Amino acid sequence: MNLTLKVWRQSGPTAHGRIETYEAKDIPAEASFLEMLDIVNTGIIEEGGEPIHFDHDCREGICGACSLAINGVPHSKEAGITTCQVHMRKFRDGETIWIEPFRARAFPVIKDLMVDRGAFDRIIAAGGYIDVRTGSAPEANSIPIGKEDADEAFDAATCIGCGACVAACKNASAMLFVGAKAAHLNILPQGHPEKDKRVLAMVRQMDAEGFGNCTNQYECEAVCPKEISADVISKLNRDYAAAIVREAVAE
Amino acid sequence: MLKKPQMNALGTSLLRFWNSSIGKKLIVAITGIMLVGFLLGHMAGNLLIFQGREDLNDYAEFLHHMLHGWGIWIARLGILGAFVLHIIATVSLVQQNRAARDSRYACDTTVQAPVSSRIMIWTGLTVIAFVVFHIFHFTVRLDPDLAGMKDPGNPDRHDVYGMVIAGFQNPLVVIFYILAISFLCSHLSHGIASIFQTLGLRTEKTRVAIRNLALAISVILWIGFLSIPILVATGGLKDAPATSSASSATPDPSLSQN
């Protein structure tokens, strides 16, 4: 199949970016989206040009490295998958495809389609962990956990930190990511003792990174490759309200 | 000596609450609850117009005299405070949101966000303009014809019933009311559901009920508020001929009370 690509090119973090047009010819329908970009890049390199830079790693939808807004939608309009799981058979022959980096002030462009998602790492470092003694793994059944809690925590824990939620949000809000990461620990007994400290620290780091505020449009859950529900945002709001009151009383 | 650090701690906590994204949204949600409560009460009071002149004017008189005349001012200040806080917090959030997304997609699209959620700031700003007009129209009563109307059954009090009928004789006013109330209800259909999300009450079990409740309240308010100007404009609600003669009665010393 033959396609026209409108690709964001930006030579560096401070450079002025622009959309450039590429013709992608003879692309097999069974190729993945990233393989299609590999084919286009091979052509660019053979012609002596600078290949299109983009993030990728596992190429099986579990690492969270790939990004790209495809026709304005992070990871494409296909529900519940990452960019690396998008296949060219989902596009029409002759179609024009817009490919842009995830856009948010907190995710500055490094080059072309690569963005710096280090802000997520700093939010995790602020509170997305539990303090435990290191050593051999504890016996799995020593702390009983109800099935519903286990399921809820696991659903939140499926977040791969790709940043699609931020990229889809008109306000570049990171509430779905922070909500998922906080809920996954807060629901479990192991995460409970540090619940308030965690929620306050993660939300404050989120605000400090320059992410926007959630306006409850739920675009984030629509593009989340792991289909995490915006209910985790509701839980984060609830946990934050309780934590900030307890913090004020303690002071 | 103990008091000062306590005050500082409270001030620090409040400032931290205001400066946090979730804290500011909680303020929008809580003031939103107050404003929705006011709207429901206001609509219920307005609907007394269908009971007739006496019931509506009795209700208006009660509002002006409850707690020896203090009640209405306490309510007005409370509502004004909630309204102003709602606007300040929202404008601040919108500014932060625009700064957080400083570049737009060349191919900009929306997956599932309803239109009402995407025009909140514009519907909100329309409501501000409407509230200013509405206060000058029916509360301050800049129009001397509306201000001077007296209840034919009790010339000591203002004729709210006659004023509403007279106030909606101008089709431009009716059209503005229809547009503004429609924008208000669009604002509420997203806003009421958002209150539950911000307060952390939205879960898998309550999700659908909350959406339906927000929609139901918005539709009820839309019908309740607009039934009056539309029925007046279409002739369904008319003033009795006695009012016009009563309204031109001799000036009344109690006029300043209203």
C-alpha cells in the first residue's frame, strides 16, 4: 500500500519544528506502524537524509516506550493498544497519516517524535513506592488480600507509563497516570501505611512538573493502551482530600 | 504566643490547598454544589408563577422579610461569594491548563469528550454576562416601568408576577434568556457530573447514575426556567388587566424596601 505521511520534524529540543511530507511506498499491509516507519527511514538513510527519530523498545505493547500521536490520537484511534501494536491494515491505501510527538509542556521534544517523559519518573520517585526491607521475597500468602482489592489494584498496576493520557488531554493533565500509580499501592495493605504521604508527594510533584488540571473529559481513558478507568482519578481526588485535611490537622 | 504559629499553620495549609491542582478543583466543586442548590431553589420559587399572582408575590415578600430582612442578604452574599470563588478558581485552572499544553496538534481531534465539556469556559462566561443582565433586569430593576409595579391585591408590595410578564414582552430579552439558560444547562450537564468525580464519589457502580443525574438536573432546570419566558412570549401566561392600573397608582413609601 502507498501512503502519504505528514511527520513532525524537529532537529533538537530548542529547534523550531515543522511538519514534513513523506511518501511511504510499497508498504505491506501486515507491517506494524513502527515497521512502516523503519521502511521509510531506510529509504531516507539510503538517500543520505536524517532518519525520523522515534521511541520504541519491546514492540509488543508492554514496555511503554513507543509514543506518537497518529492522526491526532496517541497510539492511534484503535482502542487498548500501543503504537507498536498498530498494523498498517487498519489504514486505507492512499491515506494521508499525520504523525506527531506527544504534546505537553512537561514532555519536551528531544528530537522529531521523541519526547522526554522523565517527569513521570520524578513523580514515581516522589512517592510511587513502598518502604520495605530488602532481602528474599516474602511468602506470598502471608498478607491476605480480598479478590476485589487485588483486581482493582492489578487493573491500576497495568499502567505502563507511556504518557498517552497526558498527550490526549487538552490540558496535558497527568491525573490518570498518577491516579493509577497511587491507587495500585494505596489499595493494597503493603501500600496503606504510607498512603497519605504518597498521595501528597506525588500530586505535588505532578503540579511542580507543569502538568495541567483534569477537567473530567476522560480522553485519557479513551486512549490508554491498558484501558485504565478514570475512576482512579476519582479515587486520587478522594485520597488527596482526606490526606490534606489530615496533614492540616496534624500541623 | 501559641496563637500565631497556629494561624500560620492554618494559612500555610489553606495556601497549599489553593495552590494544588486538586485543591482548586475541590473549591470549584464545592462552590458548584452551592450554585446548583441555589438554581434548584430559584427555579422552584419561579414556578410559583403558575400558581398565580398571590402565591408568587407572597413568596417574594417572604424572601424579602425573612430574618427581619437579613435573610435575603445573607443568601445573596453567600451565593455571590460562591459565584466569585467559582470563577476565580476556574479562570486560574484554565490559565494553568493552557500553559501546560503550549503546543497544539496539527491534526487536532477528540475521541470521546462531549461538546459540553469542551466549551465550559465559554458557557461559563456567557452565564456571567447573563447573571449581570438578569440582576439589573429583575433585581435592581433599571427599567422604571418594572420597578414601579404594585400588587393590585396589596398595593404595599411589589408585583413580581406582573413584572415577569412585562419583562418578557421584548422578544430580544426572551431570546437572550433562552440562549443563556441553554448555555447554563450545557455547563451544568458536565459540571454536575464533574462535582462527583472531583469529590471522589465516581466509581464503577455510580458512574452511569451520576451521568444520568447530571443530565436530569440540567434538563429539569432548562424546562423549569425557560417555561416562563417561552409561555409569556407565546401568550400562555398573561397579566390580568387590573395590574396596569394598579401599577400607575400613587407612589408608595414602602417602595424602597424592595
